[in-house]
Amino acid sequence: MNEQERHKKKAQKQKEKVDASVAKAQIERGIVLVITGNGKGKSTSGFGTVTRCIGHGYKAAVVQFIKGKWDCGERNLLEQNGVPFAVMGTGFTWDTQDRAADIAAATEVWQEGKKFLADPQYHVVLLDEMTYMLGYDYLDKQEVLDAIKNRPENQSVIITGRGAIRELRDMADTVSEIKDEKHAFKAGIKARQGVDW
Ligand code: ATP
Ligand code: MG
């Protein structure tokens, strides 16, 4: 067998394997997707999926649990395309350390999140930076897990943020842990509009 034949045989085997696993996946339902870890790319992945979703004509909704210092490029675009955003208003910043105010703000925006999670018109619901709300006990863990679990069957939920709690990882169908190998910021490069927010 020459090099080309060997390659062809290997590729054929690989294709058979892939075809078999594609044939095996027959369940049709929405999924829970957790994107966690310390590397860059969690929120951008979540927003990418929302874009993918509305590009196919489905509806999506977004809850942002931590409002950054900067305006969010994705929000500017997606709101123009009919995607509702619930954004944690006052309260939460990393600096205030006012726990009561943070809890009040988290609880308020969670009421919006709960509505999205109960509404079958939304094909995808993005809960951006929600991991912290559970990690710090700002929200009732069981209530959040139940709302996700009891969502409409065809709805998918994406949860982003570092340090996802074990219960969230356990209930998820897909968990991606994004590893921080290096980040420009650590080399002194400023966060860039259009890239970092
Ligand atoms: P992105 O929004 O770019 O997908 P992310 O959601 O994975 O990032 P967060 O932890 O939410 O990351 O951080 C938000 C901001 O911090 C972004 O501007 C991002 O570029 C920056 N950032 C993300 N990871 C790191 C890192 N490992 N070191 C320094 N800055 C980071
Ligand atoms: Mg993020």
C-alpha cells in the first residue's frame, strides 16, 4: 500500500466513525451549555451563539449579570435586531463590595431572566456572567437550577463566567473550560473596543 492509499484508508475509517456517532445522536431538545474557565472567549462565544440563532430566524434573549465599564458592542447590534436584553442595573461592581446592593441588583435582573426561561418563543437564552451570582450566593442556587431545568423543551441556555459551580456543570449537557494560556492585557496592552468589548 502506498502513502496515498494508506491516507485514503485512514480517512475512510475516520469517516465511518463520525457517521456512526452522527447516526447515534437522535435526541431533539434544547441544551444547557456552560462556558467557563479563566481564558478569554466566554462571552464572545455566548454572543456568537445568539447571533447564530437569530441568523436562522429564531428568537433569543440575553441577561447580563455584570455590566462592564464599557458599552457592549454585541448589545448595540443585537438590540437593533430585536433581541431583548436585561442588564443588571445598579449595584454590582467589583469595587463597591456592597453585598446587600449586589444581591438586590442580581435579584432584580434575575426576575427578567426567569421570564425568558419560561417563554418558549426563545430558542436561546444567554445568561452572561451568571456563574458569579451562584458562586457568591447572590441568587438562590436551587431556584436558578430549577428554572433552567424546567425551561421549555426546545430552549437552549448558555451560562458564561469563571468558576462555574459543580451543580451547574453537572446539570449541563455541554461544558467548555476555556484555558488562559496568555492574554495581551498581561503584557500591558489595553483592552480594545471591538475586540474586548
Ligand atoms: P470575552 O468577553 O472577550 O469573551 P470572557 O467573557 O471570556 O471575555 P471575562 O472574564 O468575562 O472574559 O472578562 C471580560 C473582559 O476581560 C474582556 O474584555 C476580556 O478580554 C478580558 N479578559 C478575559 N480573559 C482575560 C484574562 N485571562 N486576562 C486578562 N483579561 C481577560
Ligand atoms: Mg465574559
